[in-house]
Amino acid sequence: MMKKGKIFLAGALLMSGSLYAQDDKNLVENPGFEIIDGRLRKAKQIEVAKKWFSPTGEKADLYSESTKVPEIGIPENANGNEEATEGENYAGIRAYGYNDKMPRTYIMTQLLGPLKKGVKYCVSFKVSLADFSKFGTNNISAHLSKKPFEFEGKESISLEDDDIHVQHSQNKIYSQQYNWEPVCTIFEANGGEEWLTIGNFKSNKETRYSRMKIPEGLKGRQSYDAYYYIDDVQVFVLDSIAECDCEKGSIEKEDPNVVYTKKVISKKELTFEQLLEASTIYFADNSNELTDVAVQELDELAARMKADAGLKIKIVGHQTDAETTAGVSNPLVKYMSQKRINAIVKYLEGKGIEKSRLMTDDQGDTVPVDKSGTAYGQAKNRRVEFKPVG
């Protein structure tokens, strides 16, 4: 609903500034995307929000209660339904695209001044997973730099772990819809950082995800991505640790649909035995469906086997005790470890590997690698491993 008397024009910045006063501590000039320079008429217009930019050729989105364009409205829009945390605007980014078919987006802003060396800052923002996203992911992060990113193409931004400055301590999967969750970290500045960029800076192989369902009562089609609304971005000097304790008392939702993804390394220099050890395939709960990560792993394995016709492997299947229990009452999910073996044998045969070179070993739930009982631990147990033969 449009609020009366609200004008979002370049000539009305003084009015906007008085309505949304800047927090004296916050070094982010336009933390809630409320100050507008220009007209918001379509998607991919994040740069209409003052001081906000997209650092790549694929532009992020800006949403507003005041727009007459339904696709970018608030609370209802093309990606779902969500209220702003405060005010009437928020941003939107794509953190993951299935099989990299949809480019990621990022948002970036220049702080009011450079950070000081050795000073500790609280860096935080809030996220909400869009209702029509097929996936929720981890790796929702922020990076602080002395210079801005500038990419003309639509490629993803890739960073080393040490350059990801703001992230949940357990790098959790953000899967909450109809709800805002904080992402925050205490950051000790090296000095001179004055650009903040938010997004996912890891490859699809290094990103864990869970599959989502459209919330009850909403009608629409899911998009094969993980799309997040972003609001309330803050960077301020830390007076006490309590100011930046956004994980205190939080309880991560135990989502059985998490698919574990290990950190991927370059495999070109690995021996065949090392390659097999590094090629473990992981599955969602009660599923033998191969993920895009699994397909890439199997393609590398098949290529190595085709290059050497003498190589044979043993395919070792596993399931969780919870899956075993579920199979007692539901024949469709019974013998899931064997079904996972069968799915991989079928895929490798389709890649030209003879069945005579593929031994199998169904171990059911007898050899868990993680006995914690958590959703993350169970995800590590839903796996197929590979062993050399001969």
C-alpha cells in the first residue's frame, strides 16, 4: 500500500532523509534502501537506491511499497511476499542458481568513511529467503575492501575464505521465509576498507543447499535459485560484544533436506586412489537423486576411468538410521543405500563405463561417519563412497 505524502524523486532527498534519519553510529549511508535517486520502474534497479550499486553486469533488485509495478512491490512481488524490517524498501539478490544457469547478483555500497586499523566493527545485515526460491543456501556473506569490485560481465565473484569477513559462525543455510534473520560478525579492520559487498562468494560446489517448498497459501512457480531479500545493513564501531551478538539464543532449523557438500579441491594432480576418496557423493533425505555437484564429480571420475580401461571401482552405499526407519512403513524409501548405488551405476554406464568394472557394496546404516544426530551430521551420512579394486 502506498503511504500518502511520500515522494521518491531526486529533488526530494531532504524529505526522505528526515523521514529515515541516519543512525549516528552506522557507517552505511542508506542502510534500509529508503533514499531514492530517480524513479523505480522495473526490476534490476538497485542503483536507484542512493549509494548502492551492483558490482557485476547482472544487476540486483530494489523493492518498494510505493512502486506501482507489482513485480517489485512490497509485501507482494515476483519472488514472494515479505514486509520490510523498517521503512518501506529492501534489496534482493540471487545467491545461488541451479547448475549456474542463472547468474548471481550482489549489492555494494561505499561507507561514510574508511575503517581504522585495529578498530573492531560490528558488520551486520538481515536476510529473508524469497518464497518462490527452490533452494536455501549457506555462504551468505559480506566482504570489506579498500576498492570497489568492478565487473562488466555477469560472472560470480570468487573469494578465498580469509577474504569473507561476515558470515554465520557455522555458515548455516538460511531457509527462513516470512522472517528476517541477522547475519553479523565482529570485524577488526586492517585499515582503509570503505566498500561493503554482500552476496555469495563461493562456487556452487562449495555451497550447501536445502530444497524448499512454497509456503502454504501462496500460489506461484518456484525458481531454481536461492533468492534473498536484504535489509538493515549496518557497520559501526563496537562498544561492547553484546552489540554484535546476533547469534545469541538462535536455534538453527533442523532441515533434513540439507545436502552436504564438502570443500572441493583441484583434482588434476590426484592419483586415482586419491580421486576416489575425494569423490564421495551426498544425497538429500530419502532420496537417490543426483545433484548438480554429484554429476560434476561423476563426470570427472568417468573421464579418468575412460582414459584407463584397466581401472575398476567399488561403489559403497550408505543411508541413515532415520531412513532405515522410514523404509519400514514406506516402501518407496526402502533400501535407499542400494538405490543410491543403482543411480550411480546407471549414470556411469551412461558415460560409457562397462558394468563389469563397477563392483557394489551396500552397507545400509551400519557405518555412519557422523554420530552427532544433527541435520548436518545426518547429511554427511547420506552418501556413496568409492574404493579402488585390484
